[in-house]
Amino acid sequence: MNTKPHVVIAGGGWSGLAAAVELAQHDYKVTLLESAKQLGGRARRVLFNDMRVDNGLHIGVGAYTELLHLLDVVGVDVDKVFHRIPFQMRYTSTKKNHMVIPPSSLPKPFNLLWSFIKASGFSVREKIQALRFCAKLALGKLDLQSDISVQAMLIKNGQSTRLIHYFWEPICIGALNLAIHKASAEVFVTVMHDSFLQTRDYSDFIIPIADLGDIFPDPAMEYIENNGGSVRMGSRVTGLELDGEFVKGVYVGNELIKADEVILALPHIISRRLLTRHEIFNSVSEQLAYMGQQPITTIYLKYPDSVTTGTAMLGMHDTLGQWVFDRSLNGQPGVMAVVISADGPHMKMDNEKLIAHIADELKQLFPQWPEHEEAIVIKEKRATFYCGVASNEVRPDVETPVENCWLAGDYTATGYPATLEGAVRSGVACARHIISNQMKEELTENE
Ligand SMILES: Cc1cc2nc3c(=O)[nH]c(=O)nc-3n(C[C@H](O)[C@H](O)[C@H](O)COP(=O)(O)OP(=O)(O)OC[C@H]3O[C@@H](n4cnc5c(N)ncnc54)[C@H](O)[C@@H]3O)c2cc1C
């Protein structure tokens, strides 16, 4: 008989699924409750006419170790769902600011050094500035005693305006989803450190070639159910049942679902809504009240099948669009996904105007392309938490003042920006706390 605690997980995004998989792997009885009709949350499949696309392009790096490990656990062949390429950057521009940082197969840190030496579009001076910054990063000499903006940190460390604008800003906005003058240097340094200063393949890009649903949510659900757990979609958690300092279960409407442990793997706004009703969570809800959010916009344009950028991922300089992803690797030739991270003038444009604007930018960059045939815009207004200066200070831990209630989600104190890896790490952390507490209890009982 399974005597392990029953864990109820609210939220079927990547953090909730990660917690559920980790627990199911250790024979815990898991019930996962998701309000939507599908799993995946902010990283999910969307239907675009007869095509399966994603709600937004998701790029990872080799440093996503916990995610890659979990994919292995649920039986996903990583090479079939991700296209892996060594670190490289390629930008095209409407004002002739084309830049290329080529890949290198040398061991770290020489790979970066070589890529910069061979880079085009940067002056020798700019290359030296960038390499000096990387050396300071490697030696822990960035002198970051308190958090400041990424821009302020770069200026302080001798990066020129042009280098900041054309090299650092696209990396910052892509990674932290916030403008460089607002984004947290502390989080940026963590990302740079983990991607570039660990093993060489941590800086590889991993680009999804299957839709997001196929990569993790669907295989995770199958794994949870095959291991005795249950996944209920269309089940919105509306409240918590507390008895003193313990949570007894969650409500889905009038139905009380009893639990020995509860993990709230919800967007921070929703978690706060549930927690504020109980005084015991006051400190956490106050922290969550300070967390903002930022949007990400994706514009999919379908061109004739023969149209291609010639590369999976291409940066766009001097345009509203920031990156264009050629979906031919996903079996969708002629489909271009243009990404605009963070807030900006595009958020005030209606979809028709935005499509026309982006199509025009692509026409300037690729004058030989014919007109697009169809297009959609997906504006995710609450794509990520606001990763600004000092944002780490208000990010809550996975533990809460209620010892059997846990918080999972990309916004928790992982040190990472809002990413799939951050979400997965937080979910796994909750599961590991529960498993380790249970082991300690069993040891005490046996003494
Ligand atoms: C457009 C876009 C592009 C992105 N690009 C990247 C990228 O390139 N690389 C990267 O690593 N990350 C990227 N991210 C971030 C990444 O998607 C998120 O960090 C991650 O998906 C967050 O997972 P989560 O489980 O923490 O939260 P969520 O995905 O928000 O999961 C929460 C779940 O809870 C459910 N829910 C809400 N209320 C209730 C309730 N009351 N009861 C039950 N369930 C409820 C929601 O439906 C959702 O499924 C991107 C995000 C977006 C939106």
C-alpha cells in the first residue's frame, strides 16, 4: 500500500509539471489541477489555422540542466525536440549594422575568445572591451555590491554606447525581457556566468523543433498518469483550506480536494490572490505585491514555402522586431516568427498595424521575399515577472510560513529570470523538500 503523502499541485505549467514528475518518480500520489483545458501555461502549443505553433518562441541554453534531465526522466529524446547549436549570433539591420559572432568549437573559455576575435561588425576596440568585461565576469571582478541596472553596470565596466546598444542590449532583453536601463545586473550576471563560465556546451542554444506541448507537457502528463497520479484540466483552484498552521486541501469551486502537501505552481498574481485571504501568509503576499510583469509579443507570418532567412535564429537591428525565427526546422517552411520582448510602442498598436509594420521591416531586410499570405499576433501581456533592479529581493522562496504549503514558479527565488529552467527548478525544489521531509520523519519514527 502507498503510504506516501498525497500532494496536490495547483497549476499545470512547467513548474507544476516538474514538481509532479519528480514526486511521481518517487512514488508519491499526485493530483495536478489545471484551470485551462490544456497544460503548459505560458509555454504551450497554439493552433494557427491547420498549424501547431507556440504561444511564443522559447529558446533555451545548454545550462538548462534540470529541464534536460526531466525530459530524460519522462522519456523524451532531447535530440528529437531541440536543435542544438554552439553559441553564435547573427544580426541583420535596416541601417547596415550587420554583425556576426561565429560559433567556435574550442574548449571554454577559448571558444568565446575565438568567437569574438572572428566576429564581424565590431571594431577591434569594441572586441577588446567585450573581452575585458568577460574576463572580469570570469574573475568575479565586476564589483556588484548592490544591484544596479545592466546598462549602469556595463558603462561602469567600460563598454561603449555602440557595444551596449548592438551587442549587450539584445542579449539582455532576450534573457531578462526588460529594457537594459531597467533590468537587474545581478540576474544578468547569473545568466552570463552559468551560460558561459561552466562547461562549454552550457552556452549552446537549444531551439525547439517540436511544438512546446510535445516537448514536455504531454509526455509529463503521460508519465504522471502512468505512475499513479492524476491530472485534472478545467479545474480552477479557488481557495485553500487551512487548519491553524497546516493546509488541509484546496477548493475547486465547492469541492474540497484533501491534501497532505500543497504546491501552488501558479502565476504570482494568482498565488497572491489565494494567499492574501490567510493572515499567516502576510509576509509572502506583501512580497508578491511588489512583483510586476512584462509582455512578449510574437508575430507569425506565413510566406510561400521557399522563403527562408537561411538560419534558424536571426537578430534584427534598428527595427521594432528583435528576432526572426525561421520555422522550417519545425517542419513549417515559409513560416517566420518575429519576437518583440518587453514593453514598447508595439503594445499600443492594433494587430493589423503591427503585422503591416513587421512585414514592412522584413521586406526591407529581405527585399526579394514575396508578400506574406497570412499572419497572427500573440501578445502575452503577463509573459514574465518584472526582472528589474532589486527584483531578487522580493522573490519568495519555495517554502512558506505554512510548512506543508509550497510555492513553485519562475518568479520564485531561483536567481534566474523567468525561464523554463527557472520554472522547472522551482518545481523540482518543492518536490525535493517534500521528499526529504518525509524521509526525515520516517527516520525519526524508526529511531
Ligand atoms: C511569449 C513567451 C516567450 C517566452 N520565451 C522564453 C524563452 O525563450 N526561454 C525561456 O526559458 N522562457 C521563456 N518564457 C518564460 C517561460 O514560458 C515561463 O518562465 C514558464 O513557462 C513559467 O512556468 P510556470 O509554471 O512558472 O508558470 P505558468 O506557465 O504561468 O503556469 C501556471 C499554470 O497555472 C494555471 N492556473 C492559473 N490559475 C489557476 C488556478 N486558479 N487553478 C489552477 N490552475 C491555474 C495556468 O493556466 C498555468 O497553466 C517565455 C514566456 C512567454 C509567455
